[in-house]
Amino acid sequence: MSNSDRIGIASGGNWIVDQVKTVDNLPNRGMLGNIKSEQLSTGGGPANALADLARMKVGFPLAGVGIVGDDEAGRYILDRFNELGVDVSNIATTTDAPTSYTDVMNEESTGDRVFFHCRGANALFGPDAIPVEKLTCRIFHLAYLLLLDAMDAEDAEYGTAAARALHMLQEAGIKTSLDLVSEESDRFKTIVPPALKYVDYLIMNEIEAGRVVGKDVRKGDELDGALLAEVVEQLSGMGSMEIVAVHMPEGMYARDSAGNKYSIGSLQLPDGFVVSTVGAGDAFCAGMLYGLHEGWDYAKAGRLGCCCAAAGISAPGASDGVGELSEVLALGDKFPEKPPPVAV
């Protein structure tokens, strides 16, 4: 099946139950923080992006691919996405590991957060868990690399198992999209590059982008825009990506395969608008993927991504703030755009 005959977005990788706890402060080691409220929600790149797309009522098929445990948390994930209208027939259930979960500590006053994660069943998700022959999607979004043990494993032919999986998807006529997890490690330079040879759409944040090439694009809280542009050039040279899009609090910077650059500022949001930044990057991915699926130009897709990110951070859960497409786009009319993060 050629890509032009395909429709919809499938996403595979981390399926997680997020136990979001809003605290009065994120304490230093040995110090106390008070939990003000708790909320249960789904998390992980596929879950967040597909939930955002479902809430936007995109009008094309959405499908999840992955592995959950045969437990209450796994059933919670499957039930929630059934209700959202996402096809979960390709999310397998296992008794070999529990459903993955994350304790998210979200600081009340700033929206800053920290994560404590149990890998669980997601560690078992490898190339064999993707039923390529059954998929009719136009785009497959894999997330998060560096948090999928079986995908991050070495592969004698392709470098990593993730690279093998992405190659399988491309061979079937499916466009591939990739996102990473933000972690404190030096694994980026070894695990990510092999996969980039088989990626059409690379979407990640600025910290992840810098770590893939061994550079820090932030000096304290300040973004080094010129260095970020250099990083994106280096990433573009690692594969044949149609677009490399880097999102950050300041907005988006991207480069397409023809060498065109796109720099879009995030929305200037009023005080009190931001409730939690959990899932902001996945919300950006959802908006970007929608535009890519619909054949929008990259600037328009990036603007939708920034609007989705703004919608996502207006509520405690990773996807609770995202509404219908028209409502998300309306945020771009309501709030002005910040200056572009990188000069082009």
C-alpha cells in the first residue's frame, strides 16, 4: 500500500499511567513538600499525542500500538482510549510485567515538574510488537526513544532495534515520526543516530536535540539560538528527514530537507494560564502531526503545534486542556506570538 492510499496516525511506544501530584514546592533532598491534589491520567508519548488528536476531533483514524500489563492500570488505559475512539486492538496485554507508571510531582506555583518512572511492560516493546502488515496509517509516531528497552537494544544490522522497526515501517509505505525522552544520560549519541536514518519527521525538544550531538543549547535559562541552529543542521545530516522540528518554551525552530528554516514564537500567555507543563511537548507533536498528515506547510503545522502546547498546559493532566481543533487554533488569535526563538 502506497502512502497516498493510507490515512490516519498510529503511535507506538510508551503507554503509562501518570499519577500526577500537585505540590506546593519541589523540595531539595531531605526536605518536605506538601501534596495539594492528586489526579490519575494516561501518559507517554503515544497516549498523550493520540489523546490530544482525539480531543481535537481530527476526523481520521487514530490507532495505538504497544504493550500494557494485565492489571487495573492496563485496563484503565485501554478503556480510556476506547472511549476516545482510538483503535487499541494492537495494544497487547502481558502478564510478564506490570503496566508502566510515572509519579509526576508538579509544582503548584510554577508548573515545573519531576518524574519517577517504572518502565514495566513498555520495556518489552520491540519491533516484533508492531503489526506492520495490519497498519493502514499514513504516519507512525514512535515515542519515546531512550525509554523503550527493547527498542533501544543493539541490532547487528541496523544499529538499534528502533532503527530496524522504523525501516520496516518505511518499507511498508508509512511515514515515520520520532520523539525522544528527556533524561540525564550520555546515551543520546549512541542510541538515537542509527534511528535517524529511517525517520521522516523528527520532533523533539531543544535539550534532547542538543544531547544527540553533544551540545548544550541553553546557558542557564537562556536559549542559544545560533547554537540551536547549528544543532539542527547536524541532526539534518544524520538522515533523510523531511523535517527536523525542535520545540521549546520559546516556540519552534525547524529545518526541512530543502534547507528552508522556520522559526515560530510560542504564545504569550497571561499570568495564571499555565497549570501544568506535563505533556506540553506531546501536545506540540500532536499539532505538528496533524498538519503533516493534512499536507499543511511546515510553518502552519508548527503554529498549530505551538497552539496545542499552549492548550495542553492550561490543565493538570497531559491532555486535559486540549479541545476541538477550532478551539485550539483560536488560541493563536487570542494571544500574541512571542518573538521567534532563532533568527532566520
